[in-house]
Amino acid sequence: MSDFKSIADVPEMLELWDFDKNPEDPKTVSYISHLPYYWKCKLCGYEWSTTPHTRSRTKGKCPACKGTGKRPDTVKDIPFLMEQWDFNKNTVDPATIPISSKKKFFWKCKKCGKEWPTSPQSRYDAKGKCPSCDSNKSVQPGVNDVFTLVPELKKFYDFEKNKNIDIEHQGWSSRERMACKCPDCGREWTTIINSQILKEGDSYRIIGCDHKNRKNRQHIPFVSECQPLMQFWDNEKNSLDPSTTSSASDISAYWKCPDCGYSWSAGIRSRDRSKNNKCPCCQNLKKFVPGINDALTFLPDLRRLYDFKKNVGIDPLSLRIGDQSTYYWWKCPDCGYEWSSTITTRLDRKDGKIIVRQCQNCYYNSPDRLAKVASKNKLMKFWDFEENKKLGLDPNLLSSHSAEDAKWRCKKCGYHWTAKIRSRNGASDGCPNCDAHNVIIPGINDVLTLVPEFSDYYDFETNEANGIDIRKCRISSDQKVHFHCPKCDYEWDGTIVGRIGTDMLGNKYVFECPSCKDRNTRRIPYSLSHPKLVDLYNMERNMCPLDDITPRQASSRLFYWRCPDCHTDFTAYIATVIRALDDITTICPKCSGTNSSPDESFASKFPEYLEAYADTNTVDPYTVAPYSTISVSWECKKGHIREDSFGRINQAGIECPICRGTKLVKGINTFADYYPQYLPIYSPNNVWKPDEIFMIPDVGSNGFVIHVMENTVPMLKK
């Protein structure tokens, strides 16, 4: 077991420990505890609450002054923030609000009069720029709308066809699609607003109609003036004159490669605009032409290795360079070695060119690769002379690429192992135990040796019965093992690496038992994290304390709240109330002027479904979310009772599946219920029993279609 490390053992954390508010002794609190405690900076006096685990990752610095002793600037200290501070709507003193605050306050631009809520941090990061008149993020009519900034756009804007566009709330960078009409030539087209406007500094310029811009275009060269086009121009087949044909023409022309003689047709403009203006046959290899760019013709070195005798029935001109699936026979003319492989495995690229790999037998037996083991320092470093001498292995006679098994020993840790000479020559220069950590040695680097407290939860009996040897497992192992908590007797399965964590100092520790940890409760109670909720929470109607609400209940259940001003009861999610408190908005429906409860519950959203809500249910539908997974009873008009969740009813509707004929219910809609007279002749060899056959109404014939294993009853009239 590792020694217990408390907050008192970490000077940086002990210095900020608040002895007045914390009744606990810092010597008894772990420095990686996940429970919240109070802290106080001696330099700036800032007080806050957080966990020791969080403090251990911040290097002991105060979150306010960062260890400098100087508190951050407030809104009052920044002139451009004070210019936009709304003193009428904000009731707090700006001198008490730091610029790093993320709470929302009200702001007002003196230039355009725009009002909006946001945090001081976002205002400071934006350097006080108004989202309307400065950054154009918010559009205001008459201030920064597109017609105010670019009045020339009205000449081309088609007001008749754009009646569905609110142009007064569209900025110059809008992606809204609009219809345009040229006042000069009458041309009509559709485009987005942003594509018709160019921003030049602080001014804007309209692009206008393409008809007018053609006069301002530069000279378009002819084909004869473009050397890449004339390189492949076919003078024999083309009837066009290259000196009078535009290079932007869409006319198809004939082209011919001067190197391989390949001829093809393509548009003039497509050839001119092509980034890779090369021959598709001998240069790009996009077009396969036998006798020109097949594998054996294009690569003479590959033809030298091709075995024509064994590749019987194969046309040599049909081999493609990019073929990755067909195997061919090859034979080296130098050593006579034969093998089969695909064409792509015989090719490689070097300096952008395709080259042919040499014979693998010649490569492995080349003089450059016949170096002895004794000449390799990385091999002699781990060579076990005693054991290899017993095996008759001499490093002066063996090749460094030999497939012989040899003995190796590390001088540092004493680890010895067996491996092929060739594999050691190609491996990194290191011991697989102390350098690469690829080998587990019990008592040195196994999980129980490195993390002894892992044995507190490890179930030795169950894992040994399953054939798991923990002494041969590393810390990062994905091996699934069985755990048992000695405190609460909880048992579970999990991976080894999933139970071990690492702190900021690199120390390994074992996670707590998931049952003892009680993950279903909040780490910090609502009364501490959000004290204002206590005054709003209606304890009488909710029937449970605020701090006992689990995270799952908070996300799926509505709770009752009481307004402290008008004493009106209403329902809302906890997250909705917290967000309203942070945004300084009124959550009470009566005080806010809505005069009704927020439309968030299942009952308020689907009041027509309450007729089918069974009286035996104990759950109040006004406190349940529309997507809740809580199952309750529902009763249709015919008296059919079924169990279904609120979320399922929200998606599928309230219609009874039994009445609709989509759900099998024994005693109502089975074959045995509809045709009891046929039960005596029903074969017992059928896979389905009579009360397991679902009877679906056949609307067209007023009957039912069923199928059984031995006989088929195509239509049975009731």
C-alpha cells in the first residue's frame, strides 16, 4: 500500500487552505479528494470553493490574482466597457464586476442605440465593438442592413420576385438567395447577397450584371498563343484554325500526344483550364492503351522479370500498372528465383517516377546485407555468449539476417529471451523489458507490484478460476477481470486500465468502488452551488429535499417552484431556473407576463392525451417531461389497458395498438380467440401455438390471412 498523502504534505495547497471555514484537519484530507472545500488567497483575499483534486492541477495559484496579489480589472476600470454599460437596466455596481465574469449584463451602444445582454468577458474580448454597427453580427434596419451600406444594390434587386425576403434585416454578408435583374440589358439571374458585394476597406462595391463586366475583361488568348494547347493540338484532324479559335471556347477539338501518339478529343476550355495538362495515356496513365502504357511496355525492367512460360493464357499487353488483385508469376534471370505476386507489389516510386523492385532473393543475399553478427554492435550488446555457445552459434559465422533462433540477455536488468537474429537486427536498439516495456516480469513491472492497492478490489479466486494470471498483466492492459469491494460487497467486471488513474505528479492510484462512490448523487449539493434555488424550491409539493435530487431526475423531471414576489406556483426544469437566475431574467410566468405555466410538461403539451391516462397512476403528468422514460398505465375507450412511457406516447401517439391491430394480446386478437372451432384440427407439429398467431384484419376481404407450417388457411371468415 502507498503512503497516504494529505493536503498538509503539499505546501502550495496548504497555503490557500481556509482554516476558518473548513472544520476538517488538512492532515486528514487527501490532496486528490473529490469533495469541495473552502480556499482563501492571502495575497488578494479572494475566497472560493472547489475540490483538492482540482487544486492539485492548478499548481497552487489563486484563480483570481494568479499568484501576483493583484485582483483583475473590473468593468469600471475599462473605459470602452463603461461607455456601453446600461445603468438603467443593470442594478449592480460595475466596480464589483470583474472583466472575467461570465454572467450576463445589459449593454447599450451610444452610436446606433442597440441593446443586448452578454457577459463582460465577451465584451472585453470583442474590444467594445458593437455587434451591430461595428462587427455587423447583428443587423438593424437603417444602420447596417444591406441597402443602407450598399444602396447601389437596389438597381439590380428584383422587388417583385423577392417579396418573401425581409431585406431590411439582411446584412451585406448574408447567404440569403435573391433574384436580380439588370436595368440595362434586362438579364435575370439568382444569386446570394454576399456574392454580389465586394468589401474594399470601409467601403462596399457592387459587382453588378455579368453583361456589363464583359467589357472590362482582359484579352482572351487564342489557341495558337497557348503553348500547352499547341503541344497536343492535332493539325491533321482539326478543321479549326488555332490562330482564330479562342482558348475559352467550348468546342471539342482533337489532341495527339507527340511522345506516344495517343489521340483523343476534349473541349478546348477544359484543356486550357486543366491543372494537370498532360497526356492521359503516357503521363497521367488515366487512359489504358495496350502497347503504349500497359505494364510490360511502359516498364521494360518489369518485362525482364515476367515469366512468360508460367503465365499461360494471359495477354502480356493486358497487364495494368495499378492492378492490385491479379497474381502473376515472376522469375529472376540472375538467380533463377521464382515467386508470384501482384503488379503493384513489384513497383515503387522514387523522385516522382515509377521504378521496379529487384528480385527479393537477390536483395537478401546481396554483399551489403551479408554482414556478420559480430560486426553489428546492436546485436553484440545483448548477445548471450554462454547460452549461444551451447547451441553452437558463432557470431563470426552467422549473418545478421539469419533466421536462426538465438539467446539474448540484457546487462541492465538481467532479462533473457529468445528471438530470431533477423528480428533483432530489424528491431530497435533496446531491451524489451527495461527499454520498451513489452515484457512483464512478476515482481518488477506487473500491475500488483507497481500499484499494490489494486489488490484491495481484485477478486483473486474468481479470476484464477477464469485462468487469469494477474502477475503477467501490465498497468495498461485491456484484460477484463472481476472486482469485489470489501466494504460494500459490490461485485463488477471491468478492465485493468479502467481501474487505475494518474495524478498530476505521475503517481498511480486506484479508483474507488462505483457503488461506494454513489455516482447517482451530485458532488456539490444544489444548496451550495446555487443558493438562490432554496428560496424558489417548493418543498411541500415536490415531496423531496432539493439536495436529494439526482442528475437523472434533474434532466427528466419537472419540479414545482414558488415565486418569492407573487407567491405563484409553477413547474420548470432545474436547468431552466438556473439559467434564468444566471441571465437575470424572470422565470415566474405571472411576473414575466405570460400568465400561464411554462409549456414544458407532458400534460401541458398533450392535454388531449389525458383522457387515456389511467386513474391508477401515481405520477403527476404535470411534473413529467414529454420525453420521459417513466412507464405508466394507459386505457383506451374500449377498456384495453397497456403499459407505455411518456416518451413513447409522445412519438407514436395515443392510439391503442390493440384496437389498431399492431400488438398481439392473448385472449383478444389471436387465432385461438377468433377461430376456436379450428383448434381440434390444429396440428401439434406447427412451430407457433394457436394463441401465438397474430390475427391482422384484411380490409379488402373482411377476413384474416394466416399461415401455419403444414397447412395454409388463406382466408377465414368470422
